[in-house]
Amino acid sequence: MENSPNFQGKKNHYLRLAICLIACFACGILDGYTLMFKGFFGMLQTGNLVSATMYLILGQFEYLMIYVPVIISFMIGLFVCDVIEDIANKKEKHSPFIFSIMALVILLIIIFIPSSFEIASNKIDHHKFDYNNIISNCLFAVIGAIMYRTFFKFDATSFSSAMMTANLSRFSHSFYQGVVKKNKEERIKAIDYVLIILCFLLGVVAYGLFHEFYLLKIFSNQKVFSILPNLILIVPFVLISVTIFLNHFSAKEIKKENRNKIIE
């Protein structure tokens, strides 16, 4: 029974879902960190484009130094991912594995880049133009590009760990098909999307608690140059490491499932 194609298919689906849930939680922490602590959106760029345009219209050109480098870095990250994916395909390598390793290395570098910030009246000044902050922000944008590429390409069931707008759209479609059209498979997908969105939000909440009850309390009314605020990034670092292992295991299981189908 455990070797039947139906059982194997369900097993692989839940394994892929678990990978995406872990990745979404990690992305939630990263998005919470970049927005609440750094003052920009780390994963995707719509909010950064809106902010850059707003400051441009208002003539506050100094604030563009937060958003423009991030947007450019995100595009560079996507370009690099495309180049690596082409090379990996020619050599029959697994590009999502390469992307995940890249994200891990970059995140590790960010953890050891000191953050320069000031907290006054329980608010962080996001507009400090230290080079270490700009470098860290740009590296986060590259991670955003990698996460977008990695899990969108992985997505056998159309999950995205970085783009909740897409997941909300897919949830709405699956909910309609499942409830109105009485499609059982779509109802199951709708539940999957709810779990994915909730995991992302839990990641944001996890960082929010760290931000509110540790960061603002410890460094209240101080000018700080430290790596301590970056320690929360160890959590997504570990989670991404777990997804690398599970992705590798999942690839083996999918090959096993395909062999069983051929035998059948």
C-alpha cells in the first residue's frame, strides 16, 4: 500500500507543502525584519517602487538611497539567477539547490554586517545612510530575488514563498472552484494556500515580537552600531538549510514516484 502511486503522490505533496510552509515562515521573518527594522520591503519590490516614486515627487532625493539600490539589486539578482539556471540546465544540475546555497551564503554575510541605527521614542530611524546599511539592504534584495526564483520554479503545486499576492489570488480561485464548483481537489488546494499564508504571517509575527520586546527595549534611546539585531536572522538561516535537505529528499521521492508509475 505504501508503495502505491496514490500513496506516494500524497506523500510527495505533503513533503513539498512542508518545504513551502517552512520557506514561507522564513520569508515572513525576513520581510518583517527588512520592513520594521530596515524600512523597506526585502522580498518583492512593489512597495519600494511606490516609496521611491513618492520621495522623488516630493523632492526628498536623499531617501532614494534606501530604495533605488535595493530595486537595482533585486533586478541584478534575478538576472544572475537566470544565468545560473541556464548554465545548470545545460549541465543537468538542480538550480533550486544552487539558489538555496546562494541565499544561505548571502544571509550569513548579512548576519555579520553591523547595523547602524538610532532608536528614539520607541521608533527606529530608517534613514541612516551608512555604507554598511546600504550593502546589507542590497544583499537582502538579492535574497528576495533568489527566494522568488527558487520557490516559484520549485512550485509543483503553484506555491510561492515570497509573493503572498499570488497565493491570495490562487486561494480565491481554488476556494471558488472548490466551494461553488464542488471540486474536491481545489478545496484541498485552498486549505494548502491558507496554511501557506498563515505560516508567512506567523513569520512576520515572530519578528514583530523580537522587534517589540527585545530590540526596542534593549536599545531604547541609543545610537547603535552592532550585529545583535541581526541574530534573529539565524532562524531563517536554519530554516533555509532545512529546506535544502528536504528539497533533496523530495527530489528522490519524486524520482521514486515516477519509477512506480512506469512500472504500473
